[in-house]
Amino acid sequence: SDLFDEQARTALVEAQSVLSQMPFGFPPPPVSGWSPSSGAAADSLAELRAEQSIQRESAMALADSILALVFEGRGVNFAFRSALLDRYGRPIFLRDDDVDLLEKFADEGYRIPTGESRVLEEVQLYTVFFPGKRYALAGEMWIELTANLLLMVVLLLFTVYAANGLRKAEQLNRLKSDLINNMTHELKTPISTIGLAGEALLDDQMSADPENLRYYVQLIRSENKRLGLLVENVLRAAMLDQGELELFRQPINFHDLLKEVLRNQAIHIKKQSGSTSSQLEATDPVVKGDQTHLTNVVFNLVDNAIKYGGEQPKLHLRTWNEGGFLHVAFEDKGIGIPREHIGKVFDKLYRVPTGNVHNVKGFGLGLSYVQAVMQQHGAEINVVSVAGEGSTFTLVFPQQKKKT
């Protein structure tokens, strides 16, 4: 509003020199005690006033045109009305359409003097009023307010996005630190065990006992296999990152695959005082997939069930066919997964907090690998878990319809 007032007044000052030359004219001066006594005198006075009114109206129209150009040059693009007022706000020239605006002219109009009558001791003021100023300025303010509001929203969204990015970066750094710590611990343990077993084998008395010799050889073999699995998990994660996971599809009997993994894990399960049971009810257990990667999937799920199964882990395997899909469920009665962590267990490097970070082996890469392999096969993996009661991971494979 202040800016508009300044622009309007500046435009009027610029136009004043021109407007002061306009032939607006003054009303004829009254003569004390005189009144037209003849019809001829009255007619002459009426003609003079009519002529002067026409002249003033023409001058006002010309003044309006000139002022409109000046306003446009100053960026004042609002419609305006004009009138001639005396110093007391009384109309000298007021169009019939503007009679209702007389108070507005007097209170809110912009004025410049255009002439002075020494005889009448009167000053006439060319007065301009903008009927739509308030609404126009309100509209401009609303546009500006809306723009500022949008800018604030954009800045807020950017701030939230940046904060979210920083939070994710911090979380990723923490996960990487955990990975390095876990990897150091996981690699150090079998290396130390192999070193101690090697020193024991160098003892002549120890090597003379076949039973002890066999024990330490199996220990070295077991820890060496463990090292190989740790390295393989890291290599799998690297393959997934680089998009190098290739599948060599072939028909696979999933029942046979499950039995093979359980045989290979039998010693490990027995060492943990664990047990397994099976309910293989699928009448068609054949899927088309990659033998190596699907074996790794089953191995990871069995290994997790044993690791998180408590003191005496129990694993129950079930298979069934339903709606053209093969379902394979891995059910354990272990520690379970808290509800707030279920949606994150397939994230790379993520491990459910269990107190001591080293009380359970692993890097947090297994389930992310499992999910990636399942997705590559056009299959899916689901998890249902209750903290303190156990978890069920279910693989769901699409099966091709047999031709009849």
C-alpha cells in the first residue's frame, strides 16, 4: 500500500505542470445583492455556465487521458475516477456517476492544485480516487503471501529431505561400523582356533593319539569351512550390489534340496543340541530355478533358525501346493523378532538388536541375499514373527502348469 501511494503521488507530481494549464475554469463570481432581474440576463448567465461546464468536462477528459499515460509509465495500472474539488472537499466538477463517491474523493483521493482564483479566493484541486485499490492490493498481497507460503513449504520439504538424508547416512555409517566390527570378530575367531589347533598338532604327544589327532583335524576343517562361508557371504553381497547375480535355471525337486541341506547341517544342529522335523506335503515340489542360489537360500534360513532358536533350537519344515504356487515354511520356536524390526530384517547389513552385538554370528547380509535371490526367481519370501515365541519364514514359488 505504501509503495502504491508513493507511485500514485509521484505520477500526479509529474503530471501537475500539464494539468495546471488545463482550462478547467472557475464558476462566475457571485455579486452581493445582485440577481438577474430580466429573462435576458438569466439566459446569458445560464449560457455562460453551460459553456463553462462543457469546457470543464472536455478539460477533465483530456486530463484523465494524460494522467492515465503517466500512471501506466509508473506501473499504476488501476482504474481511477477524477473530480474537481475545492479546498473544503466540495465539488466543483463531479460526474453524475460519481456522486456516491464524493466522500471517497474527499477522504481517500489524491489531490494536486490546478488553479487559483484570486477573485473567489479559491483553489481547485484535481482529485483522483481508485475504487478498486483495496481489492487489487489485497489480491497482490494474497499472491505474494501465497508465493511466500509456497517458498516456505519448499524450504520445509528440502529441510526434511536433507535431515532424512543425513539420518540415513548416519544409519548407514553405523551399520558399516557394525559390519566391520562383526567381520573382524567373525574372522578373528576361526583364525585363532585354526592357529591353536595347528600348534596342538605340532605336539608329539598330541599327534600320537589318533582320537585327538582326528578331533583337531576336524576342528581345522570345520573352522576353515566357516571362513569360506563368511567370505562367500561378502562376495554374494558384492555381486548383488553390482547386479551380477546370474541364474542357471533348471527343474529342482525342493524336497530333495531341503533334505540335502539338513544332512549337511546335521553336525551343526547336533552341536547346538537342536532338532528338526518335516511335514513335506507338497504333491508337486518341483520348481525351476538356480540350484546353487536356492541351496544358499535354504542354508541361510536353516542357519538362522538354529542361531536364533535359543538353547535347544527346534526347526520344523513344511511344504504344500496352493493356487499354482509351492509354499516352503521354516518354523522355529526361538527368540522371535520384535514388531518394529520385522520390516527391516531384509535390509542389507541390518541386524535385530539382541544386546551383545557378538552373541550371534553373522554380518547382516544373509536375509538381504535371500530376498534378492527370491525376487530374481519371480518368487517372494514372507515372515511372521512374535517376539519371544518364534518366527516363520515362508518361500512362495510360482509353478508352471503341467500340460495335459
